[in-house]
Amino acid sequence: MLDSQKLAIAAHLHVLLRRKTGRVTDTEWMVVNQEYASEVVRFARAKAREDHHEDLAQWADKLEAVVLGTPIASVGPDSLLPSAARTAGQTALDRLRERARQEGSYVRGLR
Amino acid sequence: MRTFVSLAAVLTACATAGAWAQSVPAAGAAPAPLTRPGLVPFDAISGADTAWMMTSIALVLLMTLPGVALFYAGMVRRKSVINTMASVVAIAALVSLLWFAAGYSLAFTPGNAWFGDASRMGFSGMEYLKDAKQVVVSHIAPHIPESVFAMFQLTFAIITAALVVGAVVERMKFSALLVFISLWSLLVYAPIAHWVWEPGGWLARLGALDFAGGSVVHINAGVTGLVCAYFLGPRRGYGREAFEPFNLGLTMVGAAMLWVGWFGFNAGSAAAADGRAGLALLVTHVAAAAGAMAWMAGEWLMRGRPSLLGLCSGLVAGLVAITPASGFVTPASALLIGAVAGIACYWGATGLKRMLGADDSLDVFGVHAVGGIVGSLLTGPLASKMVSGAEGNLAVQALGVAAVAGYALVGSALLLLLTRLLVGLRVDEQTELAGLDIGQHRERLGA
């Protein structure tokens, strides 16, 4: 994912947090610092539970997926979960292909 | 000079070329063959061979400057592009000076089976005596001036060191890289070159075939790169974040320079402008094309789409694999070698890379070591006696691969430990996150 796309997700979460919780965050630092991003995600989820803001939780999930690389069940059809591709009837080649596709976009390697 | 020949063949070639010993023989007597660098009359030099070798020097140096620099810089993240390029330039200059200070002497003088002597140290030798009409030649390539031979060898020493940069980008201290490469060039590269290419070297005596550097250059650089990657540790965010390459167009331009320059790398290793060089050039091209197509096919099958980076990587894989074989095989064998390398190196840069677990940033091991191993081993069964007069032996090739890989591994590890003690290896977290361009050079790319 491009840095600009990550920033867009971070900016969206920043706006939601500002609007719904009054908390001000550092958008650029969210993208480059994983500890900071983790804390923002934790805070956003906590607030989402307390005040029933479902969109806060969704955008927290998205930020976690792109910055921390953690597969999240609530991420949509372009899920990074390899297990999503493992069905009973898949051949070994299909599994290799699925893994190759999901590991594309320069994570864990250029090729 | 990449050809392995038996001692008898060296003597025969020298006698045929009319090379003279350091003392003038009696009238009518055949000139004694050279067994170490020595003076010869001007007319013992082949103008055609010399011209081709000088051209090859330019081609191979272009492979590094700017070939490797562009190839690598295009693949790193934007914030470390300048550092990547600076590393390659600095290494070229550093290795050049060390070569004539000591490296060439350690590699290409007779000495013993393990390393050369000191007769060419300290920028000495390379005599050109206008009044006496004599010029010094190497016993390995007696038809060309030793200055030309030494320069050709230098370009190999340079590119081997420059290839290592690909494994350490985005996190290694610039000072540490310079210290490490200085020591490595003299204590790892030069001895290995001596073992394989000096006729008295122990691997050469056993009959190991390495025409242009499959083991000396590529296995050596690949294993060294992997060891460096383990010592440095992964880049921050590796395996979690997407590390987007800066500009694959630069990578393609670099790969194109590598492809064309490799004609000098392999055909130049014939040290002559002759039919064998012509065949080496042809097989180099065939293997590059086969490697590109094979990698592309593998990637298309596995990922559903071919990529420019895959094409570039595949052609390099083919070139790497044909390197040790280029003076010994037929075009049909080159097709096989290139195709096998394309697939093997694709695996090397993907599945094998995951298994090894190291952040070999630009896949130096996956492409150069794996490709070098494939090519070196296949040279055994595929070497054609019709082409070179030499027969390959798979067991000897395997021994050569193991010896070079083992020495590169141990030697690099020890030198990295020493470098870590002297200057440290890795930049701090802040520098790494901000990028090495600013952190190490206070420079940045334009807008």
C-alpha cells in the first residue's frame, strides 16, 4: 500500500477521533511509529465500545491492518488473511498461488 | 581472465603466442613460457586482444557505474536512494585503490595455492619501457599488457563488492560499509580469486571450471550479502509494512546496462578477440533471455501477472548462471542454464527467502548466490570439450561451490564482528526511520 493511502486512513481516523472524542492525534506519526499507532488503535476501540461508535472501530481496524500488518477479521473483501483462501478442495499449487498473491505489494520482499 | 586451463595448456598457449621469459633466450630457441608476470617485446602483444580487453574494461565498469547503482537505487525506498548510490560509488573508488595497493598482488601473482605474493603490492609493476620496447604481461594473459589485465580484474573486484550493497541497504552505517568492504576485498575476494583463477590456485589445480566468476563473484557476493543481512537484522517494519521501490524505471535501466555490460564480463574473460569470445557473448545473451522468460513464466503462474521487476530479475539470474559456464558450453546448454536459473532464482527470492528468514533487502543471495550455484553445478555436466578442451566434473564443481561459499560465510562473519567492534554496524532508529540520505549524507532527492 502506498504511503499516501496509509496517510489517508490515518487522517480519516484522526478526523473521527477529533469529532467524536475530542482527542487530537498526530496523523503522520501514526503512519511511521507503530507504538503510537497501536495506542491510537487501542484508544479508538475503547471509545468505540464505550460510546457505541462503530465507525471508530472500523477505521481503527483499517489503521491496524496497514500500519501494524495485523490481519483483522473485519477487514473487507481484500483481506490479508491467508486462512481465508484455504478451503478443503484447494490444491497445493492453489495455496501457493494464493499466498504469493496475498504477500504481494512489497511486504516481506520485493519479488 | 576466467578460463581454467591445465598447466600444459598454459605452456602451449604461451609458446604459441611467442611470449618471452624475463631473460632473452638463445637465438633460434623457443621462448620459455611465463610462469609469473614478466617483460615481453612490444610485438608479443596482440593489438586486437588488447583493444577488446580495454573495451571489456569499460563495459564491466559500466555494469557497476551506473548499472548496479541504478538497479539497486530503483528498488529501495525513496529515503535511501542517495545512500544506495553513494555506497556503490564509494566502493568503486575504495576497491580501486586497494586493488593496486595489495589486492591484485594477493590474487594474481603465483605465491602459493592459497594466496599470491607481494610482488605487485604498493602500486608497483605494470612496467612499460619505451626505449627498451618492452612491456610487462601477466603469465595468465600473455598477449595483453599487464596493466590491461589488472584493470580487467579490478572491474570484477569492484562489482563483486558493489553487489553486497543490495543486502545491507536502508540500515547499514556508511562508515561500517567502507570498513567492511576494505577488509573483505583483501581478505575474502582476493584469496578466492587466487584459488580459482591463478593457475597455481588450489581449486584451479583440481580442475574447477569458472570462466567468468560464477563462484568468485556471484556465490561470494551472495553469501556475503546473506551473512551481512543476518548480522544487521531486518529493517524496521520488515514483514509488516510494504516497502515500495522508489522507481522501477531506474531498475530497468540498470538491468539493461548489466545485460549489455555482461558481454564484456563473459566474452572479455576469454582475454582474446576470437571465436571463443564470440561464443561466450552469444551464450551470455541466450541465457539472459531464457532467464527473463523463465522468471516471467513462474511469476505469471504464481501471481497471475508478469512484472517489470520480475523480467529484470530473471535476466540477471540468467546472466549470473551462465557466468561460470560461458566459455565452456554450447548455445543449447545456455538456454537450459538460463531457464533453470530463472525458476531457481525466482524461488530464491521468494520461498527460499522466507525460509532463510533474513532481510536480504534486494535478494542478493536469492539471485546471485542461487544463480551462481546453479550455473557452477550445471557447468560440470554441460561443459563441452569441443568448445574449450576442458571437461567438467560435477563433484569438483560442487567442491568449488562449497569451498567458496564456506570461506565467504566464515570470512564475512569474522570481518563483520571486527567491523562491529570498530565502528558499529547499524544506524540508529531515528536515522533509519528518517532515511539514510539525510542521516548519513545530509542530502535528499529533489521534489
